Amino acid sequence: MADNTAPAGSEKQPRSVRVVLLALMITMMLAMLDNMIVGTAMPTIVGELGGLEHLSWVVTAYTLATAASTPLWGKLGDMYGRKGAFMSSIVIFLIGSALSGMAQNMGQLIGFRAIQGLGAGGLMVGVMAIIGDLIPPRERGKYQGMMAGVMALAMIGGPLVGGTITDHWGWRWAFYINLPLGVVALAAISAVLHLPKKRAQSRIDYLGAGLLTVGITSIVLVTTWGGTQYSWTSARIMELIGIGVAALVGFVFWQTKAVEPIVPLHIFRSRNFSLMSGIGFITGFVMFGATLFLPLYQQSVQGASATNSGLLLLPMLGAMLVVSMIAGRVTTNSGKYKVFPVAGSALMIVGLFLLSQMDTGTSRFTSGVYMAVLGAGMGCLMQITMLVAQNSVEMKDMGVASSTTTLARTLGSSFGVAIMGALFNNRVQHVMAERAGSLGSKITEKSAQLDAKSLEKLPAAAREAYQYAVSAGTHSAFLLGAVVAVAALAAAVFVKEVPLRGAGPQKQAGDAAGDAADAQPAVAEAV
């Protein structure tokens, strides 16, 4: 912890913590901005490097490496020290960024993106775990607004920044832009972050790491390829499902035998930790599904411009930011938090149901109000899930708890995009065939998601049919999201209000031993 030898009243500690938090927010921004900036630059990249048939792998390689490495970074931080693991992940991310910017063909870019993803897996985990070390849970709520603000800024500004960089500096700067920001974060963390050094006696669980990597990779590939490159019932998808299930079952069995398991199964004995992991999965499912289909609906049906696509989500992201800040303040002042998972899940259900009612006549104002309701629900959940999960484990498992919760949200987003996307595509294709006959089937044969240029080329009747089809598709996708969100509400009801640690003076002084001592009764009470 930063300056954890300083007395409680010292001015040095708060200043150091503020500098570290700024560096952590910069790192969090790097992790969240990357895919959004690169996504905007992809048409230019393909135009220069070629290899259109491998385009999807530029994103898939990064996503796979990020998901597979997330739990490993959390465990390495617990075993060998948070600071070293976090700085290593930043360095790997920056190396991957530099190499990606220098790529000469699509094969190189895919490989370098995988390196970048390996580092990215430790960025979010490192941020959350270090905040867990520095800030006691009772005080952590006040910093929720900062994290929600970074997320909102990345989602709104990412496409705009990516377009500006690509147009004026060239696509390679979409990767190079990470370097100065990463160096600033590294310098600040190296200078002012002081955490206890660790040296684990036991060795890394390589077998467990391998089984978990195979399992996660199979899951992500199934959700990425299913319904797009391959039919959901194809042999390839069935093989991946079989491999994934076998690897994960083997992983769980091995974790009961391993000396130093990658994911200690005892953390799931905490009711609150297990429930929050489930709620995090559902929040990822809903959020990334919403951010995929809302701009598509607004561009295709409401005629919004695709240029500033991030701004289309402003009502949802603004509500999420404001509510997250309020929830953080209330949690810090009162120490109470159960109301937020319950209220957030309920608002999420209502918001998704309202969004499912949108049709071709829904105004932008009305859809904006519906998005704000959904955003308020997610604002109650986004950081509270991590806060309660971290409060439910001992300090020695902080990294594993952070990485497991992050991984749950990541996998939720993969499933959300895949399942809601499959439902949306099937519905659009069905309605197009119904309203526009063979022409409608031909238009959506390759993809149910048309860009603005393709939409403009359609005859008036086919364009109107497509608008109805998109409305029907979003209705089905958001209705599914509302049904899934009911599970989050059911889980939230069973959350137990365990007192948040960290109200005493030794917490203010940042005493790690006090954190560890307080963790044990909190875990016992949460079970």
C-alpha cells in the first residue's frame, strides 16, 4: 500500500494515493479504449494490409488472450506481489501495442494483438486489486464515480478518437497512442505505489492454468463463431463445446488437489462472492448486448448518424455515471449496499422491457428515457458487484477475487453478444423474408446488420421492411435480456448485508495486516 508506514494524519499518503489512482484510471482507460479505437480504424487497416477474410481474428485474438490470461494475472498478483504483476501486464500491453503499430501484414497484426491481449488481461484486474489494497471497502464507494466516468468516457469517446486518429495520423497511431499514456502510468506507479513484497514458496499451478485456458478459449470461440462462421449445430461448434466442458470439469477437479490453485474454490463458499459473480455475469450479458443493438436501432430505424455513434449511448452512460456516483457516496456514508443490487436489477429489468417495446415510430427522446432507466440500473451494479466480492474474501485472495469477478463479466458479455445477436439475426431475416420476399432474404443473407451505405442503396419498400425487421429484432433481443436480468434480481435478494471493512484508524493508515485480520470474520459471516 502506498506509504503504509505513514501516520494516519500524514499529508503524504493521501497525495500518493491520488497520484496512484490517477495512474490506475489511465491504465483502465487504456484497457477500455483499445478495442473501440481499433474497431473504428479496421476498414483503413484492411485497405492497407489486405486479408479481409482474417478481419474478425484481429478482435478475436485480443479477446481470447485477454479472457484466458485474466485469472492468471490475479493469481500472480496474490502470489508474488500486486505491483510487479500489474507493471508487467502494462509493459506486455505496451509491447503488443508497439508491435501492432508496426505490423506489415494481417498475420503479424493478429499475432501482435494476441500479445497485447495477454497484457490487457492484467490491466483491469490490477486496477481493481490495487484499489482493493489501497482503499478499505467502506471508503471504496466514493471512487466508484471515477471508474464509471472512465468507462462512460471510453465508450462515448472511443469511436470518435479512433476516427480522428485514423483520419489525421494514420491507423498505426491507433496503437501508438497507448505508449505515452502507458509510460506515464508506469512512471507514477513505480514512484509512489508501495505495496508489501511477496515471494510465494509454492509453484504456479501450470496444469490448472492450462485447463482453464483451454476451457475459456473454447467458450469464447463458441460464442464468437456460433451462428456466424459456423452453424450452432455444426460439428466444429459441438467439438468446441465438448472440449470446453471437459477442460472446465477437469479444472474444477484439479483445483481441489492443487497445492496453490489458480482459482481457490473456497472463495465460492462465500454466498456473497458467488452471488456477485453471477450478477456480474448477467450485467456483462446485458450491457454489451445493449451497446451493440442500440446504435444499430438508432441508425437504421431513427436515422441517426453513425459518425458519432458513441454519443447515441449518452443517456444510458450518463445515467450510469450519475447513479454510480450516488451509490458510491451512500455506501461510503452508510456502509449499506444491499439496496443497490436489488434496485439495480429491478431497474435493469424495467429498462430492458421498455427498450423491447420500441418500434419504427419511437422517438429519440422516448428511447433516450428508456436507455436512462437501463443505465441507472447498471450504475447501481457496475462497481458494487466488485466491492462486495472483494469484501467477501481474505486479503490474500484479493487478486483472485478481482480476476474471477472480471472474468465472469467478460464471459457474460461474450454470451450476451452471441445469444442476443443470434436471436436478433434470426428475427431480422424472418421479418425481411416475410415483408420483402426473396429480395428481403437476399439482402440479409450474409448479414442482418447493414451499414448506412448499404441501407441507402435499398429500394424504399425494402428499406421500410428492414426498419420493421430491426425493430422486431431489437424487441426479441431486449426481451431476452429482461428475462435473463430476472436471475440477477433473484440473486440480489439473497445477498447478505455483511459490514464493509475499514472504518478504524488502522485502516486509514493503510495497515495490510489489519485488513487480513478483518477479512476472516467477514468471510465467515458472508457464508
